[in-house]
Amino acid sequence: MTPEEKFKETFGREPTEREAEVLKRVEETWYGDHMRWDSQLFVDYFCDYYFQMYRERCRLKLPR
């Protein structure tokens, strides 16, 4: 599963343009099968890169 597929599965929508850029960077450093099923770890990992790239806080939260 790619980071983009995980994003769509987790949030039920297509990523925005900025989110898609972050997902490209996440894909370059994707580091293990556990990322496929742990949605919270995926969100944390994504938000770390989002902040590094845009110096803005990531507002993504897991859907309830």
C-alpha cells in the first residue's frame, strides 16, 4: 500500500495539492509494513513531514 492509498483509506478523500506533495516525500522514506495498518502512526509520520515542508501545523486527525 502506498502512502497515497493509505491517506485515501484513512481519510476517505483525495489529498489536497499540498498533502500530495507531502505524500511524495513520505513515499521516499516509507519504512515498513507496520505503516500499512497503523493509522495513527501514519498520521504522525505525515504530519511530521508536513511541518518540515510548510512550517505549518498539520490539522489532520483520525476520523472517529
